[in-house]
Amino acid sequence: MRLLIIADTHVPKRAKALPGEVWAEVGKADVVVHAGDWMTVDLLDELESRSRRLIGVYGNNDGAALRARLPEVARAELEGLRLAVVHETGSAKGREQRCARDFPGTDVLVFGHSHIPWDTVADTGLRLLNPGSPTDRRRQPHCTYLTATVADGELSDVELHALPPR
């Protein structure tokens, strides 16, 4: 099972649309994961129509219309892998311990908010992933997104993709 993991798209404030490279990955993915800050229902509708399966949450910049359709926390089991998605996890300091406490029974936690790519593992084995942002790099060198593979309850082939400057 191929995953596309994105967050903090901020469409149309930071970009008019998702980059073509990201749309190409949507077409390849079995599951698209979006960790919030969509900014517009139009993007949610388009991702829903173009994705085989979409798992998403709302972020702090998402208004009432998105919050009415998306949860604050999403959970799914993907071929035995226990996935959770949330927008914010708080400060980087103590993140692994805090998330391990707050998300017991979870194998992988996808989060956003910072626009900073993140890939660590808590002492409990919980893997934390932040894909950065495909549209707003902030202080990062590139806009980014993640792809990964799930098979037999295991996450593998996690790859951070840097997008060319726009």
C-alpha cells in the first residue's frame, strides 16, 4: 500500500493549487494523508474526488466548513499498521514522550503545523512523521511531502521529497 503524506497546504493563501508533482503522487497513492491547514473546502473536495482513500484532519487555520467535515484526530488501520493523524503536537521539546503518552496503541503518528519535516521514533516505538509543506517552506530550504509504503503492519520506504522552487 502506497501512502502520500502532506500537510499545511494553505491553498489558496500560499499557493493557488497543489504542485503538479503532488497531484501525480495522488494518482499513485492508495491512501492520501493530509495533516491539516487546508484553508479551503475546494481542496478537500478535489482531493476526495481524486484519491482512492483520503484520511485528513483540520488544522488551526481551517474554518468552520472544514471543521464540520474533518475530525481533529483521525485514526485508521492500514494493513495492520495503526495510524493516527493530528495537526498540532506542541513544541519539539518532549514531543516523542508527549505523543507516546497521548497516542497509545498507535504505530505511526502523522502531524503538521510547523512546516518542518520530522521523522523520529519514541521510546515506545511510535514513529512520528511531519511531511513539511508542499506549498509554504517557511524557513526550510524546500517545500516538501512524504511518500511511504505499508505492508504487513510495517511502514517502510519513507521518503521525503523536496519540490523545485516555484
